Amino acid sequence: MNRISDIYLIHHRLFIYLFIAISLGSCGKKINIPEIDNALLKKNERLRLEGKNTELISLNNELIRQSKGGGYSKGEALGYINLANTYGMMGKYKTSHEYLKLAEKISFRLNDNFLYAKLYHEYGQLNYVTGLANTALSYNAKALHYGKKLNEKGWLLGNMYEQRADFISSTYKDSALIYRHRGFSLDPSAINASLIGNYHLQQTKNLDSAAFYNNKALSLLKKTEYGTVRQGVIYSFYADLLSEKKEYKKALEFYHKSADILVKTKRINKLPELYQQIAFIYQNLNDKKMEESYTSKAEELDQKLKESGNEAIDISLSEIIEQKNKGNINLIFIFIGAFVLIIGIILFLMIRNRQQNKENKNSEKSNTVNYPTKERISKEDFTELLDLAKSNDLKFIKRFEEINPSLFQNILKINPQLTKSELSLCAMIWLGFSSKDIADFTFIQHRSVQTKKGRLRKKLAISSETDLYSFFTSL
């Protein structure tokens, strides 16, 4: 019996030693860094353009696992950035932000310009799609700073210039075109040619230039890009050009091709605006049923993206406030110390009184809002509506109806089929908000607001010569 026990004990020990040996061998196993880098950049990009999100997520999780096991911190950080990009494309902005924070913690321990450039580039895009334009520009500037330091600039730096053009296109039109061309010179791709063409269509209104670059984009489109998001975007821009030229049937063909590709590649964030454009085409083709169908699709998707975006905005704003508070605490200590040592308590009290007087004056000035509605509703009601509009709160339309019920009543007498989204637009115009304000408040592009206004004119039979603000305020 003892002999059997001894044999069992020996086998048991051998099994433990073998397990330890295998474990130690696997821990010391070297990873192939060039192979991981190739997968993180090239394979990831191919799957991204094809919209294969499940494969993308699996690939990057596996690469992160390998990088962690081999002590390759850069690979781990790039994997997190790739995941952030993937979830951002899916409209899951909060999850995207969480992965960027993981990448950021690792990146700060490394001295790698490529990693910094990728990280800040992705931060810029995430903040832009969630409506934090100024923060997005700040991150883009950081990305460009590190992008210019790269030995191989190419597509990444070109993409940063294109991103900056997007961010400033509504305010600095000439500069935006310069950045478009810089991006194209670094990466003369079909998508970048298409972006220049779309710029001329939307901003300069030069149809010849728009046609030149859109046609160039179609000719530069590679077979490897067929069925990818790039082809979908290029087709949508080309359809915009056809729509502007009133070639509605051909425009509809390319819009549908674009929509099919964007659905297949799971580019949810690009679909609401595209569906609005398709609805506009059906309106011009007098197909009311299809117009309402695509308008409904656009509004439903847009609302889902806004709800997701609001979560990410809360996180981003909390971090900005926290950083400012830390900076303010340090300044306060320095400020108080300087006062105590140099000036003393009496002078401090004098300055504090002056400061209070200035704040009172500024408070009085801030109560005067530069909108032409103060004569028609109280300042308190206007401020409340302005805050609701800025936060894109669903309570805005309900509160407006309580404050000014006659406007909606009069509008619905003209056309009782208006949607809630269209009534909300009427309310914002009545309040004196500009198209840029409305675009900022509702997280859509400026041109989309113009499209919605054009649709509103047709539904309410308002001539192009009539100012919309004057029309609504006269009701």
C-alpha cells in the first residue's frame, strides 16, 4: 500500500514540475513585434474599412493579450486605440472614451511620437462627433504636433489635416480648403479627393471644381476599396453633387448604393444625415411615403446617437472641469501667498471689493442676451429654453409649447403633418437661433440644417424670398 502511495506521490510531483516548466517557458516566450505591429495597423485598417467589427474587436483583444504577455506596452496601447475607434464608429461613444483612457495611461509611460499622434487624433474625433468642437480642435493640434515629428508622415498626418479641415469648415472656410489640399498632397487618395470636391460643393458653390474632384475620386478608387466605407462616403458625396445639379434619379441611385455600403460596414454615425438626403430626394420626386420613411429612420438613428453621445460628453466635461479645478487650486495658493507677503490683508480687502463690483457689472451684462426674442417672452423663460436647446434636451419642445402654445397651433393649421423634429426647428428659428447655433445644439452639420429649412419651406409653402424668422414671428 505504501509503495502505491509513493508512486502516486512521485507522479503528482512530476506533473507539478512539468506544469511549472511549461508555464515558465511560455512566460519567457518572445513575441514577434513586427508581426503584431503589422496586424495592429494594416490588418486592423482592412477590417475597419470593411466594417467587420466583430473580427476587429477579436483581433485587437488578442493582440492586446499577446502584447501584455510579451511586455510590449506600445502594442497594448495601440490595441486600445483601435478598439476606441471601432466602438466610436458603432456609436458607442462612452465605451470608446473608456478605451482611450486605458491607452492614455500606457502612452504617458512611453516616449513614442506615433503613439501620441494616434491617441490625440482619436481623442479629437471622439470629441468632435459628441459636439465638443473646441476640445476636439485642441486635441487635433496636439496630434499635428507629434505627427509632424514622424519620419513617415504619409496617411496619418494627411488624415490629421483632413480632420482639422472638418473641425473648422463652418467658421474658417479658406483655411479649411488649405488643410484639405495639405491632406491630399500627403495622401493623394480617392477619399481625400472626394473631400475636396465636397468642400467646393458645400462651401465655394463651385460646381466645376466639385465635379472635377468628385470624378477624380471615382477614378482613384481602387478595387481593394470596393465595398468599404471609403466607397460609401465617396458615393454619398457624388450623390450630393448630382442632387445639387437636380439629377434626382441618378442621385438617388448613388445614395442607395452608399447607404447599402454604410449599413454593411456598420457606419451608424454616417447614416442619419444620409437618410435625410434620401428623404429630400424622394420629396423632390413627389414620393411622400418614402420621404416619411427615410425621415423617420434618420430621426430614430440620430436620437440613439445623441443619447450615446451625451454620456461621452458628461465624461469629457467632467475631466476638463477636474483639470481646471486642479490648476485653479494651485493658482489660488500662489495668489493668496503673494497677497499675504507683499500687500497684506487691507489691500486684499480693497481688491476683493473691486472684484465684487466688476462681477456685479458682468452679471448685469450677462443678463442681456443677444437674441431678438426678449420682447416676446421673459428673460427667465428665454434663458431656460436656451439651456434646454444647448443641451439638446427632449424637454425643449414641451417647455416651448407651454411658454408659446400659439406658434405650434398656427403652424399645424398650415400643415398638421409636421414632425416633432420639424416643430422643434420652427421653435429654434422663432427664438432667433442661427443655423450654426442649431447645428451646434443638435449635433448635426450646418448643411443639414439648411436642408431641413428648405424642406420646412416646402411643407409650409414659404417662398424663398421670405425670411423664416420673420414668418414665424408674424404668426
